[in-house]
Amino acid sequence: MEFFKIKRDIPFMRHALILNAISVLTFVAAVFFLFSKGLNFSVEFTGGTVMELRYPHAANQEKIRDTLRGMGYSHPEVASFGTAQDIMLRLPIMEGTEAAGTSARVFNAICAADGGAPKQSQITTDKGEVVNHTSCASASGEELISLQRVEFVGPSVGEELAQNGLNALIMVVVGIMIYLAIRFEWKFAVAAVVANLHDVVIILGFFAFFQWEFSLTVLAATLAVLGYSVNESVVIFDRIREMFRKQRKMSTSEVIDHAITSTISRTIITHGSTLMMVLSMLFFGGYALHYFAIALAIGICFGIYSSVFVAAAVAMWLGVKREDLIKPIKEKDETDGAVV
């Protein structure tokens, strides 16, 4: 399906040097921010406590932040998820304090700030299990805050998760190179990996510059962008191979221009519809999907750019030609091997 069809090829490769110079500057800036500011790792990587609170009304998040700052947390992470009544706290490990009692101290402080007192009770779940329930009650017995969940992540677990994430990233890159080298040619494999790593580093650069929280969901989005970007590169590479077979009089740059131009309609439909879904998650998905959607949105936008202007240009500069993709046909021996 095509919304429109461009009759004349757009000379993308004519401006490849300028566009890739912009890419290099963006890449260098991203690397600079990664080294100068670093990523703002969440408690899954650094270790800490995650708490979920439920209020009977919309929670005053700024009041909760002020309470946590008073306890010594310089940058407390307080956000709603799902509804305005449900609050998630992400608290890093503080030196000189016992991690085991963090949740109790924090809950007691937040409860006191609301003029209540902690209350322990037992409730029966839907499965018939009797569990302990911590809440904050007013003097009249009204429940002000309910503690829904507490999780603690140790530093050693966080280091293991970070290492596993790095291993996953390396395995994805190696897998992409092997796949493209088998399906097309090693020059395309190198070009695609350069473009995909370009996307990943720029995503990380955005998170470093704005100090957005880098969590496991963001890591998952980054890995998803790798697969998403390579799909666009494969579509363009496949069209380049097809054009090499059909248009034998075209130069390599003309073939690439024609291949990219002929896939523009498909690119707009595919990436436009995907981006709409990602933006829906960003604006309506709540805190749990916020940074996940941001990483995907950045990856989609730069994935289009890198597939068109980076991957194709790198392949052209590596010297890809018709003979790399089309095996020459051996001429049949007229004597059929007979010797006279």
C-alpha cells in the first residue's frame, strides 16, 4: 500500500557527507554527556527500596518529596502510576542506615506528615491467605495511607542486572551482524551495526543529558530499538539488491537513491503508525511506561534517520557493488567439457 508515489528519485546520497557529519556531531555529543554526566541508574541497578503507597484521594507528591528530603534523600523519586491515588517511591541506599528498616522509617515519616499513626493489621486476600497489612490511620480510625508493596534490591543484584544487560546488548549486535552478513554481504552488516549503535548511543545520550531515570524497562526499549532499526535497514538493503538486478546501468549511488525513494511511502506508514502508539503510551501510560515510551520515541525517529542516511551511506563508502550481491553467471562451455 502506498499513500503516494514519487516519480523522480531524491538524491539522498548527494548530501550523505553533510548528513553524516551531523550524525557524527550528535554521536560525539551523546558520548560526551555519557562520560561527563553519566546515566541516572534506577534502584534496579544501584540497589535500593521500592515502595508502593495508596491514598484514598489524589496524593500530594510534593509534600511526600519534602518529607523524604527531610530524611536525607536529595533526589527522591516520587511518581504516580495507574491513578493519582497510587504512588511509587524509589529510594536509593543511604550510607550509615540499615536497608532492612528503610521502608518502615519512610512510611512512618510520611504517615506522621499526614497527621496519622502507623497501624498493623491482618487482612484476608482473595485467595483466602491471611497477610500482614501496614496502614496509616488518623485519630478517628480513618485510613490515610496504605502500604501496598515493598521490594529491596541489593547492590550485588544491581551489578548483575547491569552486566546481564550489557551482555544482552552485545549478543544482539553480534546476532544482527551474523544475520545481515549471511543474508546480504559483510559491508551491509557493518553499515547496519554502525547505524544501530548510533541509535543506541544517542538514546543513552538523551538520558544522560536530561538525567532521566535509566531502568530495566528503558534497557528493554533500547534493545527493542536495535531490532526495530535493523528491520528498516533490511527493507532498504533488500530494495538495493533488487535494484542492482533490475537497473544494470545505474551507478551505486543512483541505485541507493532509487531504493530509498521507493520505500518512503512504506516508511511513513510503518513508522508513523508505530510512533502514534508509542506517543499514546507516553501521554496516557503513566509513570510505569513514561521513560520506556520516551526511549522508543527517540529510537524510532533516529532509527529512520540512521537507516536512510547512515546505513546506506556507510555501505556505499565501503564500496558495495552489484557483484557483491549478484553472483556472476558462468558461461556454458560449448564443448561441454569434451576434448578433441
